[in-house]
Amino acid sequence: MVMRIGGLASGINTDEIIEKLMSAERMPLDRMEQDRTLLEWQRDGYREIYQKLYEMDNDLIFDMKLSSTYNSKTVSSSMESAVTATATSSAQNGAYSIKVDSLATSAINVGADLGKDFDPSKALNQATTVRFSTFNEKTQAMEEHTVEVAETDSLNDVLKKITNGDNNVRAFYDGTSNKVILESTRTGNYNTEGNEIEFADDSFFATTLQLSQENEVNGTDATFTYNGVEFTSKQNSYTLNNVTFSFKNVTAGQTVSLTVDNNVDAAFDSIMNFVNKYNEIVESINGSQTQERYRDYKPLTEAQKKEMSDKEIELWEEKAKSGILRGESILTSGMFDLRQTWYSNVETGGEITSLTQVGISTGADYMNGGKLVVDEDKLKEALREDPAAVNKLFSNSTTDKNDPSRGLINRLEDSMESMMKSIEERAGSTTKNVLDTYTLGKRIKDLDTRISNFEDRLLQVESRYWSQFNAMEQAISRLNNQSSQLLSQFGGA
């Protein structure tokens, strides 16, 4: 920074004069910076709307295209303490009868008492390779596993290595009984000809952990009767006809009745979640078009901000930003296309072909800007009576976008993606942020260049003013010196 001191000879406040002159010279620069700020506000306003559309397109639109959204099922059980179930959207409604005779269990082996003085965290001073085998379902044979034990490893270290291995086994030391417990991490009887966890009689398991093969309690399969037919399962669950039954307890000979029905509440909540999000977007876009435009409130310059409080700046910028997107054709035409989606019919092959038939409309109040209004009772009735038809109305993907059977959500997605593309071309996005790649960015970049060039010119102008005032000061200084010399000569005479 160059430090200049003026007015020494003339007594003129050169700094103040040049500052005022430069203030006038800066006026075009201030206008360019204000224009740049307006473009940035407009870009940011577009991107806020884009983000809302993006989130809906990636989350809710996706959910609304799934048949499970409309055909979700609920399963009730007459004995939830023993049997519960879940069903996919493909499951047939109806009743299912089950009796659970036994639950699936895991194999377990408990070792002998190692003594109350045994310390599982102390080094075993025993370098060795631990070998044991478990049943491999892919090969349908016993598979050997090995664990390397270092001399410095403690019992806890060894048991941790066994547990962390890919072997369907966990091992731990019970400090209360002073015993090692070895058990399978899966339920069911896999090795029908022997133990689930096999090891040699002279192995590390037998000599150090004090485990014996004879003490293993083998795993068992679950056994149950479904509609009079006996089944087995290695897990305490079983899937039949798109219904997954979970066994929690035996039924002691009693028959449990499970009923599969349409989950109207879940489907209703999903649709309402979508409607609410859509209405938020409508409100946001319509709000941008109805805000009053205060053209007298320009973006503040840095000099103006210095003279104002934070609250004053906030209130000023609130008005300066108001209506920044008003009249933008991308938004007005995009909103028109979104609204038109709901007025069209869909050839579903059934009686339900329009949105109003399921209790959803754009409402009679034109001031709401096209928000969706829901008749909850009518929507629930449609979901209860014919969820498949509601599904077709909303979601029916076809390669031909002009196909009359194309679902409303698919058509809405077409309009949203078209609108998002137009916004990207106009204002970019979080992933498309290089100035050269969108229209407003190019204008901002052009202003940046003009601002930079003008700032260079201002430096030249300021230097010229200082040169002129310095020349004046030098002239006055010479004149003062000459006057002093003349006065001294007259005085001397």
C-alpha cells in the first residue's frame, strides 16, 4: 500500500478531496458490483428451487414409482409372543395357520473349570496353531480353520482371534464359572453325522481350554406345521408365498392364525408425504412469483454497509432480494407443466383413470397456486379397495412419454427433469458450478472481467489525481520559497 501525504505546502486536505473525486469515479464500479450481486442472488434463488426438485426426484419420486408403496401389507398374529410375520407387496391377502413344535438352537460347548486363580489376560507362553472344523454349506462338508497363537498371546487374545474369524464360531471366557464357552453363531443342525465344532482330543481346545467334544450340545432345526404340513428350518424364520414367518416360541400344540391384509395406513402416509413435499415446492415457486419487487433497494456497497448496523443490513437486503425471480419464464412455464400433469387422465385398464377419483385435486382456490388437496377418506377407500389400480394411476413406466397409459408420477418426473435442466442451463447446480457452464455464470464472469479492468483504471485515475496535486504542491512550494527569498532581500536592505 502506497502512503501519500498531501497539502503540506498548500494546506489543502488533499486526501479528502481525492477521496471525494474517487467516490464519483467509483460510481460505475459500484453499479457493476451491485449488478453482480443481483445475478448471484438470482442464481442462488434458482438453486434453492433446484435443490428441492432434486431431493423430490431422488427420494419421493423414486418411492412413488414402487409398487410396494401402494401394495404394502400388514400381518396380524393371534399369538404374537410365539409367531409374527412380514409380507411383501406380492403376498396374497388371507389367513395362514402355523404350529411351532420346536425352535432352532445353536450348538454350544462349555469347558471345565480353569480355576479361580486363572488369569485370562495373562500371556499363555504357548506358540501354536489352533485347528478346528465347522460345516460349510456351500461344499456340504466340514471345513478346517486355523488360528495362529503367538507366545505373548493371552487366552482373551486367542478367543478374540477365533471369534473374529470367518468360521461361524464365537468363543469367550466366563469369569463367574471360570470356563471357556464355545458356540456356533448360527442356529440349526448342519453336521448331522457329528459335532458342529470339531477338534482333536489332544488339541489346544482340549488341553488348554479344557473343552471336550462329548460335552457339545448340538444345534437343532426349528420344526413347525403350516396348514397341516410339517416343515423344518435352520433359522427361527421361514418364507412361504412371500410371507416371512418369525418364530419366537413354541405354541404348545396351539394353532396360530396370521392374517395378511393391505396396509392402507402405510400407503396413505407415503402418498401424503409426497403431497406435502410437492406442495412445499409449489409454495416456494409461487412465492418467488408473488413477492413484491422493491427496485429502489439496490444491493449495498461495502461503504454503505460500514455505515449501517447488522439489523439494518438484514432488513435492507430482505427487500433488495424480494421478487428477484419474479417473472422468470423458466419457473412460470415449469410450474404450468407441473400443474398440467394432474389434469390428465391415465389409461389404466380399470375404472380409476384420474386423480380426482382417488380423492386428490388441485383445489378450487386458484390462489393456492396448484397445491394438491386430499380427501383422506376417499384416498384410503381407494387404497383399501383397489391398491393395484391406484398404483397404475400414479406409476406406470413406458418408453413412450406420450403413451396415454404412462403414470402421473412418471409424467410429473418428466416435467420436473425438464425444469431442472432449464435451471441448470440458467443457474448451474451444486455439481455444475463452473461459471462458463451456465448463463448467469457467464454474465457474472463478464462482470468480473469488467470490474477488474475498471479497478485497474481507477488506480490509474487515482495516481493521476495525486500526480496533479503533487505538481500543484510543488509549484506552491517553489512560489513560497521565492516569496521568502524576496522578503528576506527586502528585509535585509
